[in-house]
Amino acid sequence: PISPAWLPTGPPRDALVVPDSAIVESNGMPLAFIKVGPERFELRELTLGQASAGRWEVLAGIEPGERVVVDGTSPLRAIAGR
């Protein structure tokens, strides 16, 4: 049998991307925990673009070089009340 597949079209481009595991949803809004200091994290709203292969393009909310939590978001969600 043939399985459907998503194939990107258009020219390659640079983009800031995060894995699905970094996305925390609250009331339908995509969020992510950003490490802002030793044992300090900030929950930020994201503007997402296209998704491909388990990764999301981030249009706003994270800057290049910032550290995004991709594993262990459950304890942070509990602390943030999300």
C-alpha cells in the first residue's frame, strides 16, 4: 500500500525550528519554556509557522541562541499552573 506523505515545496530557507516536544499548549495557544538563568524558566507565547517531520517553524517568541526546554516540560507545567 502507498502511504500519504508531506513533501515541502519551494526553495530551502533558514528558519528557527523546535521539536513538537517543546510546544506546550494552553487554551489553544502554543507556548514554550525558555531557560533564562540557572534554574529559571520563562513561559512564552509562540507564533508558529509550518510544521514538518515533527518540528515547528517559530516566527515569533524565541530568538536564535535561546535555550528551549524540549524534555521534562511536565514539572514546569505544574509549577506554571498550565
